Amino acid sequence: MAEQKHRIFEIDPTSTATLARLKLLNGEVTGRPAVGSGGAVLSKGSLTVQDSEIHRSKTQGGLNGGFGGGIAATQGTLDLTGVTISGNEAGFGGGIYIGERVFTNITGGLIERNSATYGGGISIASSTNAQFTHVTLNNVHVFGNQAQVDGGGIYAGNATEGSGTWLTLTNNTWIHANSIVLDAFGRGGGIYFGRGLITFSVATIAFNHAGPGLGDGLYRVQGQTTIDQNPVVTYIDDSEVVGP
């Protein structure tokens, strides 16, 4: 168990790393500049995390700045299996920040009760070129996260050009009880999706909360987003909204 007041792990661009059966607590990006990336873990390479927990970590300034309170993957690949990420804070991605074109698979595990300005649980940087930022959630629970502005559970950025994000929710993934807590016009209590493609394959979006008529479950930007033609998704006390 690591309990620190600085970033706990950093993976450089040429490295491949596996973290397994760890509990990481109270990581924090400190020093100058006041905002940064990866409160507990910053990866610029290829990172695998298995059967671990990341709690109460943040970027300095918390909700006022920084990327990825728990994990920030700014380059390379990210593979999480059976990981619990909870109680972390950042400006973008309280639990996890996924940079442009970082190929990401999350299998099992729980992303819960994290906080951010955008993307309480997960924030995804949409690709500005022809290659998607591809993120898959396989049997994952995204629960009880909060954003101040957009994307209580998941925020996928609103790129003005390029392919954007390809987000796949599969194998009984739940996005539930996430919320917008500050902005009365905040969009996407469960998911805010700015550009790209969403594929549903047995997913549930339930009991999330956003501003009135602004997509308690899912808000996606008109003309820039597509949902797979045969989605298998269940909404419970939630809605999908397509807006500007």
C-alpha cells in the first residue's frame, strides 16, 4: 500500500508497465505549474493495471484544474482490469483522463464517486485527426460520479474537426447515479458525447441527473455524433437528448 502526497507512478513514453494488486492513496500533483496530469498515476507509455485500487488522489487545484485525478494516460495505451477508482478529483476526469488517440480498454471494476469540472468519472480527449480515440468499457460500473459542468459519468470532448471518440459500452456496463452538481444548464448526467461514434452492446444508463431537458442519461451533439445502428441499451428513468 502506498500512501503519499505526490504522484505515485509515472510511466515514460518508451516504457511498458504493469501494476497489479496495489492500493494507491492520496496521490497529488504538486509544485509548478499548479495544474498537471495524473494525481496517482501519469502514463505516457503503455500501462496495464490489474486488481488494484486508486483512492483520494487529485491534481493540484482539484476541480480548478488538471487532468486525471486518479490516472492520466496522455499517450500510448491503457488497459485496466478489475480496478476500483474512487474519491479522486481533477478539472478533467476526476477518476481517469484519456488523451487523444490513447487506445483504452477497461474490463470489470468500478469507477465511483469521483469529481471533476468535466467528466466526473472519465474524461476523453476526442481525436482531431482521422484516427479515433477508441475507448471500450466491458462490464464496468460508472457510479455516483459528479461533474460541475458536463458529463457527470463520462465526458467525451467536442472536437471541432477529426474523427472524435469511438466509445463502446458492452457486456452489462452500467452508467448510473451520476450527476451535474453546479451548472443548472449542465449536459449529460451520465454521458456527454461531443464528437464521434457510440456503440452499445448490452449497456444500462440509469438514474443519472443533468439540467432540465439536457440529457439525464446521454447528451450528444447534433451533427457530430452517431449511435451504432442496432444499439442494445436500456434507459431507466433517464433520457437521450440530441442538441447543439
